[in-house]
Amino acid sequence: MSVVKNISHPANAAPDESVPSRYSLRVGDIEVLVISDGVFTLSASTLATNVKPADLSAWLTARLESVDEYKWPLNVVVVRSGGRTVLIDSGVGDEFPDAPRVGKLASRLDAAGVDPASITDVVITHLHVDHVGGLLSEGLRRRMRPNVTIHLATAEVAFWAAPDFSQNTFGGFPDVLASAERRFIDMYRGQLRPFETECEVAPGVVASCIGGHTHGHSVVHVASGGERLTFIGDSVFENHFDHPEWHNAFDHDPEEAVRVRLALLRKLAASGESVLAAHLPFPSIGRVAVNGEVFRWIPTTWDY
């Protein structure tokens, strides 16, 4: 895996950018561009709903983080392969107007020199609002191809046809989830291309349904020239390397999410491949290692 210049598609930086919001690398012949949609703040309790508050506070304190609020990074990915440009997830968009530090995808695509009209395919890992909100925003939607193909798992579409939040542990949020999902399905129904288990979206770019976080949650595998990278979406959050058994508030079936998470972490540690995630600190590129009975996240050193 090699790094390409972060200005590989020259453009003027957004006027409010004081830190990098994009990072480029190559996986063989495939270009991968990580774009930060920003960060948004939620109650720290959303990180773990099946542990004592004191245990969660101890984990946060050890990391010198607030025990009350947690700043969630939100990363989106653009992949170029075989003449196709694939957008993986779309961030929050305008769904949280009171959270001005998130929902930056449209302006940051511009800053990265990515014309939304050049996007040939979209992969939605799952239908939570922070992954589809960008495509609900008129500011981005009207600049994309009107017939852009959207790939997502059949199981994800089926779940949202009659959503059951009885196992979700964060009361109140399902209304927000369901609202965004209904509008997304209505808006893009004719462009959806559901797949059962996996779908090759572009040469070497394969979306694969593994479930867990949501019933149809997918990851995206990128492989070229003997190199591999997997975008794991919301399968793993920052605390799950130390505590993979902790239930995230947004897991629809927490026990199944733990099973899938453990299997995925073991597989990634065994392969040694590069990993990207939606909610690890930007640019969220690294590898997974086994650390006794749990795991360790090893961030990739930035290269220039």
C-alpha cells in the first residue's frame, strides 16, 4: 500500500479548513481517498450500554477524554478503480443543523477536487442517518448524476421495511433513524441495486454483507496487486479493540454485533491488511493486532 499526495486532485482548500480533511493512498492500482465529514458530539454513554458507568468512565479517563461527551469522527471514502468512481457512505448532510462541525462532505469533495457528477456508484454500508444524510442534502444531491447506482444489502432494505428496534438499547433515537431511512428509500428507490451477499462495484472493489451493527450492514473490500484494504463501516468503534464485548447504543442486535465484531477483528488481525472505519479518528487508516484476549489498533504512520 502506498500513499499518494493529499493534493492529488488539486483544488483550493475550503476557507474554514485549518487541518487536513482528506487523505489519499493506493491499494495496488486502486486509489482510495478518505474524507472527513467532520465530528459530532454525543453522550459518552452511547459507547457502551451493557457496562457499569464507572467502567466506561475509567476507559475514557485513561484516554484523557471527557466522561460526559464523546466526539464521534465521521469518515467517508471515495474509491477510483477501472474508470469508476465509488462513494462509500455520505455522512450526515443537513440532518443535524445544530451540529455545525459535521455534515461537511459536499464542501470537502470540492476541496479534494472530486466532482460529484463524476461519481458512478454509491455503496451504503447501512441506512443510519450519519451514512445516508449527505445524499438527502439538496446541495450534494443536485450535483450528482440523476441515475447514479446505489448498492446496499437486501437485508438492510428488508429490515427498514418493518423496523424492529426492540433490541436497540438507546431509546428515542429510532425516530431519527426511521425518518432518514424512509426519505432515503423514497428518494432513491429506482436507483437501488440490492445485493444478497456481495457485489463487485468496480474492479477489485467488493461490498460484502456481514450484518452485526445492523441486519444488513456491509463492509467494502479493496484488493489490487496483492494489497488489501477493508472499510469496516460501523462494525468496530474506538472502544471495541479493548472491549469488543461492549454494546454500542446503535447496534440493532447487540449480541449479534459482538459476534460479528469478534469474527471480523480476528480475521483482520490474521490477514494484516489495512483497515478503514467510519468512526475511528481521521484518517482512520491502520491495522488490527491481537493483544492477549483482546485487540490493538495500530494507526498507519502518515506519509507525504
